[in-house]
Amino acid sequence: MALIIEPMTERDVEAVARLRVAAFFEGSTRTPDEDAAGLRTLLAGDGFETALVARTDDVSVGTCLLVRHELEPAHDLTPWLAGLAVDRDHRNKGIGRALVAAIEAHAASIGVERLYLYTWEARDFYIGLGWVVVESFEQDGHPMLLMARELRL
């Protein structure tokens, strides 16, 4: 099982949208079509923001984003690692770790010195990757952490 991480293209959008809806929006009204539209907007952007996809055997099994804004209007910081999702059948194989490293490397390559993210459930995962807690707060009545990572340029 060779893992390939590369920029997302149109051929990935539908599969990644289904993966993201299952990971982040289950029980909400967000549809894969709505998520796909958001991904297409990101792909058509100026190139600063990026979407990466992880593939094994030419199947999209994970994704991670670099975006300017996240969870409006919680914090006025930028940029953000966002949307890390790995298919349930492919977890605990290093794919999430590889996606985070790839986003960090991309961000550093374009001059980003500090990257941010929001999480609660995955806090231990990110701490293990060297991210630090900046602030604990509530978002829509749920506990949340703001985390940061200094990048080497």
C-alpha cells in the first residue's frame, strides 16, 4: 500500500466531499454537493490556500487543507490547518500524520511562520506532532482548543 500525498484535483472532489461530510457534518444539513462546491472554490483560488489528498491504490483516503480563515468569527488569526480527515478504514496507519506534515511543509515553503488549528477530540494527536495549546474556549456550546505550531523556514 503506497501512500501518495498531492494537491487535490477535480477528480478527487466528490470522494473527498463524501469523506469530509462523514467526518465533520454527520447529522447536519450539509450535503456532499455543498462541500464539493466549497472545495472547488478553494481549488480555483489564488494558490495560497491548498487542499491535499492522500491516496492509496489510487483511492482518496484522506485530506487536509491550508486556509486563510476558519470558524468565523472565533479568532482573527491566519493561516489555518483545517479539515484533516482520514477514511475510517485507513486510520492509524500514519496517513493523518503525513497529511499534517505535508500541509506544514507547504505552509513553510510559502513563508508561513506560524500555523493555527482548532480541535478538541484530536488534541492529543496534535500535541504529539509538536502543536501547542494557545487557548481553550467554547464554540457553539462545545469545548474547543486553539492550537499553534511554529514552522521552520
